[in-house]
Amino acid sequence: MAERDYRVLIVGAGAGGLSAATLLAHHGVQSLLIERRREVFIYPKARNLTFRTLEILRGIGLGRAINEAAERISNMITKRTLSDAEATRVVGTEFFPSAEAVSPEPFGKYCPQSKLEPILLAESRRLGCDVRYGVELVSFRQDDEGVVATVRDLDSGASQVLRAAYLIAADGTHSHIRRELGIATSGFGRLPLFFVFIYFRAPWRQFVPELGDGDGVQIRNEGVAGILVAAQGDLALFACTYSPRRGETIDKFTPDWCRELILKVAGTPIDVQIVDIAPWQPYEQVADRFRCGRVFFVGDSAHTMPPFKGGGANTAIHSAHNLAWKLAAALRGVGGPNLLDTYEAERRPVGLFAARQSLTGPGASFFEASEDRPTLPAGEDLPFFYMIAGYKYHSRAVVTNDPAPASDQVQLVDGEQLHGDPGTRLPHAWVLRDGQRVSTLDLHGDELQLFTGAEGAPWITAAASVSASVGVPIDVFRIGSETIQDLDGMWAQLTGLSPEAALLVRPDDFVAWRADSLPQSPTDELRKAVDQILARC
């Protein structure tokens, strides 16, 4: 007999699991989140958050907390040793494009997992989520009614049996849940790159005082090659590689050997304390299924990719954002049985695309320098925008006449801009609302939204009628009215909407339906669109 019932059980408290718990809580869904680790991640893993992630966090009221914790996107300099005066190359913010035309947020900010996790943890607990560290999933089974799981406290050894309506597997690259369900993965798999992360404390900042947290120094001399990443205070990470082909193994990275290595990085004698030594090997793989009955995969359990383009944690948070509103709608009884299928239909092509893109661009230099260089599949190195927000969803949760792409193929937008097409993220434009300058993304909330123009009053009546009949709130924003003014005409220019046209936007900020003119019966057309989006028909 189950000791306790939960709406959702989440396994894994990384970026994907914690964001899923937080986003569900904002939709009024309480969850139990368990994590084998006994504390939040303390090292600067998953360094930069991109503008789409910042928008999501901004949308749930965490913008100020992120801004207080985050810095500008991390920079990189190249030197022979830390103590050398000359920096031969600078790669930093100028490497990334501006996001000014597409987002109210900058292109990215340095906010590593060690800073992000505590923010998400505090917010999820504030909203009533039950988060337990030092707890593991022992077993689970699912039926038509839900998931029955056994969990165990690693300190006390006590076990608990519980039932949940749904299970989110955010348990990482080597997901036990994915293997238990027999779900295979596609992609290159384990990449022949062998990294070692050496965490150490030393007075290294005296040599590079201009470095902020998250900035890196590429070190290359006769004795050592790798990248130093600045953490907090005197803590730093040095990442280097080794080659089994040359007979090298992780065993040589003893504390004494690593201390000597860091002295070669510094180029002069300093006091060095080795904190931790962690081997790591990147993967490029995507689960063949993102849903199995009542189990959903989020984060690295769904799509694992090398960090070279910063896709891992960001893609995980975007997937959690997509899934959260759909689970909430299903649990509230307003979403039809097929709504949850659209999570896989929408996010798996994006996961495949992001994983493949992670093997292109600057990160490819790691493979070029490797003696174990793999034969990578051909792929075009596209601008960062397309990984972040330049794709278009095709599923039952989008009403469109566009032909669907081939199975598992992502469809990208034309050009690095968004125009309000169904399946794309709501365009960003600055508007004046009650005298305050805000983004159109700031108008959006946790429910369906209808954007119309100055002559769109009939849509207000239609939204009220459909909302009452369906049981789903629909907020209406009239851009061009007295209360919301289109600053510089950018909204009209981007979307091409006439004053009586309308966009229906989902809770995850994606356009679900577009009406380019006022139909004979706005209520009937809006009801048909809402019924399709929520899989009620």
C-alpha cells in the first residue's frame, strides 16, 4: 500500500529536475523531487544561461534573483602561463551576437549550476514542493492510474512506497529509469575525449585580476595544455585531457601530480590545495522516446550533448518549460489524453538538433586536436540563435497549415527573427503598458493568452465565452489600444498583424494559432483552436 500520493515524482535535482519542479509549482502542481546527492552542486558546472532560459526564469519571477547572482557572459583569454604578462588572444562577449532584436534579455549571462540550483531550490520549496536530498529511487512500476515507486533515504536506510500520477526522469546521462524501461538512444554516444577536472584553491587571481567568475584562461606551454575556469574566491577549475591511446589513464592524476600540474599552469611557485579530481567523458545522445506511459524524460536523460555550445542545461530547462504546462493541464482535467504526446513530438526534434549542433563550431577544435578524433557526421555550424529560439514546433498543440517536416527533423525559421508564426516563440517587442515600458514576453503568464490589436474588441467577448466553456483562463492583450501601446511600431512590423487579427499563445510562450483577419464568428474559431491545442477533440 502506498504511504503517500503525489501529483508528480521527479528523480534528479539538476537543472532539468529543479526547473521542472519550480515550473510545475508555478502552475499549482506540487511534486516530490528526490536526489541522490546530499547537497546542491557546489562547482561551477553548466556555466552560461542563454536569453531563452533567462526569459523563462524572468517569466516566473526569478529575474531579479538571477541578475543578482549572474554576471555577463564569460570571457576567455589565452596565455602560456598565468604569470605571463601577455595574453595572446581574447574570446569573449564579442564572440556571441546581440539578442537585442529578439529578446528583452542579453544573449547570455554567467550563472553556473552552483548559483542556479540554490535559486530554483528555494523557489520550489517556497511554493510547496517537497525536495529531498540523499534519497534514491529503488524501484518503480506504472499502470493506468499512476506510478508506484519505492524510495530510500541513503543516511537512515529507511524506505518509503509512494504513488504519483506521473514520473519525470531527470536522472542524467546514464538514466537508470531509461534503461529500466528499455529505451534506446540515438547519436554518436560516448565521445573519445577524456577530460579531467581538477578543482583547486590557490592565490591565482593575482596574475589575472581582470577575470570574473566563470571567465577562462586557455593555457598552452611545453608542460601543460588546458583551460582554467575561475570560480568563487580562490577556487578554480583546471580542465585538461588525457589519451588512453598513449597509455594514459586517470590513475596518474594523483593529488601530488595534479599539484605539480597546477604549478606549471601558474608558471611560478604558489601554494596549491587540491580540492577534487573528477574524470569526465562527454556524450552526444538523444533518447529514442521522451515519453513512456506515465514517465517523461527531461534533461540529460532525454538529450545529452557536449558543453561546447552551452546547450545542455539550457535545453533541459526549455524542455521542462514545455512539459510543465501540459502536465498541469492534464492533472486539472482540461487537457485531453493526447496533449502529453506533444511533449515528445515537439522536444525530441529540438533535442536531436541541439545535440548535433553541439558537435560543430568552436568545440570541434577539441576533436581536431585529439589523437582519438572521431569521424563525426556532417553538420552545418549554424548561428546560436537557432539552437536557442530559432525552431518551429509541429504537433497537435499547434494549429497550422504548414506541412510537417520529416519525422524527427526540426524545422527552423527563416532568418534570425521571429514573426508570430504558429509553433514559434512569441516575438519580443517593446510596448508601453499603463505608462511602463515592458516586453510583449512580460505580458505573458501561466495561462493561454490572446494578443490582438486596436480593433480586436470582438476577441475579448470570444475569449470570455471560450474560457467559461472550456474552464481555462484566457487573458486578452490589445496592442495598439489606450492601455498597451506599440512602441516604435515594432510589434506590427514583426508580426504583420492587422488591428483586428489575433495570436493565441500557449503558457510556454509559443504561438499556438494565428488569425490574420476577424472571422465571422471569433468565438467559434477560437473554441476550435483551443480544443485542438489542449487535445480536447
